[in-house]
Amino acid sequence: MRPSDGETLEWIRRAQAGDDEAFASLFHKYKNLVFRTSFLMLGHQHDAEDLLQDVFLEVHRSLRQYQADKGAFTTWLYRITINDCLNSKRKKLLSIVSFDEITGSREMFTDSNLDIDESVQRAVNQLSPKLRAIVVLRYYADLSYAELTEVLDIPLGTVKSRLNQALHLLKSELSEQSECVTRTAFLPRVSDV
Amino acid sequence: MFSLRNNEKQIMFCNEVKQLLALYLHGELARSERALLAMHLTQCRACQRELDAIANAESVISSSLKAYANSVAPSKQAWLRLQTAITDGSPRRSFSKAALDAFAFGLSRVASSALPLLALFVVAGAIVVSVLAYSPVSSDRVIDIRAASASKPLSIQHLAPPPDPDVNLFSSFFAQMSGEIDEASPIQPCAACIRFR
């Protein structure tokens, strides 16, 4: 478990005592972590912006309950963020979006200029919310298995099986996309015929 | 493909190995499983290729997610919005929630103003109905059924014809109304029927 750094702990202590400047410092230090995790989970910047507000409002409300000796501040933040992403309000946003829905049509992926970052994000968007959460936390946030169990509040065995399942799904989806690109790259263009 | 270890019946097949490759890469296998899997990999090129593919996929996924996430940042107004929300002491409201709240507020206002009026209508209606239904019949309009039947038969024009004249209940009733009063019958014309005759 990665401990919180001394600066963060000092800000937390002061913010818990009601120091608004310390809370502002915490916000500015961790806003990107929350915003980007939400963005990867929800897929839209506006929703990520809304979630950033919700998460820090929650942090402001319950910061007094945070105990540094029980876990790192970032683990606590990730837990609030992921829970907020998975809550019922945003389930519609987290529902699995088909590949064609996102792109308008699969033909878009026949473009050889396919952006690999976007294609990975699209493949992640196809995962169920729970698998998406574990992929984002593992491969974006670089959380260990122990941290994953703590953030997601699930047993180690479940972490292992979910991660394995998500990885195999992503691998097959990405290989399918690359095959699609490779196949069509050799097709003559309509204008060439 | 499988491996045997120290003549023990510990066999690890390829399909089993493939399920454990990610855990092997992450160092999350128990020592005995790790040794068994490592031995399998030295003998199985297919599983070795699968291991490389998973490692490559993980690397691509991780770097892509990081690059994609780092391409966005929260707006400059994020802190101001949060400050406002904290100062207001209310949770941030999205547009849809704000619209829903406005509708609920309007509905509550309408309900709060309309309910007393509705209650007034109900009470007034109840009073009117009770007055009409239970207003005392003037003594000069009270008709003794026996006297009336003796002078002339009661008219039953204000009544709808009976649906089935064979039904004893109705035939008895209409017999009474037309003057053929059977005192033994439990059915007697009510005061209202007589009053509106």
C-alpha cells in the first residue's frame, strides 16, 4: 500500500480542522486523478467534470472520517470516484455501448489512420462497468491487486478472475480491430475502381 | 502440452496455463504454481507466444489509456464551481436534476395552493348533498300510503320499467306502487318516491 506523502497528510490534517486553503490544495493536487479516472470510466468530459464536483463535495463532507493509518488518501479517492461512477445515477452512461454505436459504423475503423489510443478506449467502453473499473484502476492508475481489493471492496479471487476476464476480452477485441484494419488496408478505394 | 513434476501427478495443460498467464506476469501466483507454469513455458512454444501476446496487450492498453486520459483536463472553472457548491451547502445539480427539481417544486406549489381549495369544494359539495338528501319533507306533502292508495293509485311514471316483470321483487314493488299494497311484503315505497310523484 502506497502511503500518502507528508505534504498531503499535512493538508488533510489542516483541511480536517476546517482550513479551506488546505482543502483547495488537495483539490488542485488530485483533481486530475479524479477527472481522468472518471473520464475513462464514463467516456465523456462533461460527465467527468460533473463527477469531479460530486467526488470533491463528498470528500469535503466526509474528510473528517478519513483515517490516514487505514489506507492511502489516493485509495480513498479512487474508491469514492469508482463508487460514484458505478452508482445508479450514471448507470445509463455506463451501459455497454456497442462498437457501431460509438463510431456510427464499423467502417470507420477501416481507416488505416486508426488511433490506437482511441481504439483501446473504445474496446474498454465495451466492457461491463465492473470490468471497466478494474481495467482503468489496474492499467491507468497502476493499482496493485491488494489496492484493487480495497478500492473495489471485493475479494482477491474476484479481482484475479475479473482482471483475467477483462484482459482476454480486450485482447480479442483489439486483435479483431487490427485484423479489420489490415484487411481493409488492401482493399481498393472506390475512387480507384 | 503438459508437464510432470517430480513424478507427481501435477499436470498443467495449456488451457489451464492460459488462464494463469496474467497472474504469472503480475507475480500473483503461489510459488508452487509459478514453478509449474515456468516449467510448462520452457516446453511449450504456443503458451510462450500467448504470454508474449498478453504482455504486449497489457503494455498497449496501459500506455494507450494513460495517453488518452492525459489528453483531457478539468476546466479552469472546476474549483470555482466546487467552491460555490460548498458555500451553498447543496450538492451539485446537473441540468436534468435541476429541471426535475424545478418541476417538483412547481408541483408542490400547485398542490399546496390547490389542496385547500379542493378540500373546500369537497366540504361544500358534501354539505349541499347532505342538505338535499336529508332536507325535511314538508308536512303537507307527506302522504300516508294507505290514504293515497285509497283515494287513487300511486303513479309510477317517474320510475323506469322493471327489467324483468317476472322477478318477484320488482313485481311486488310495482304492485305496491300501483295501489295493490300487500302489507305482508317487506318492500315499501320510500318517502322520496312518493314526494316526487
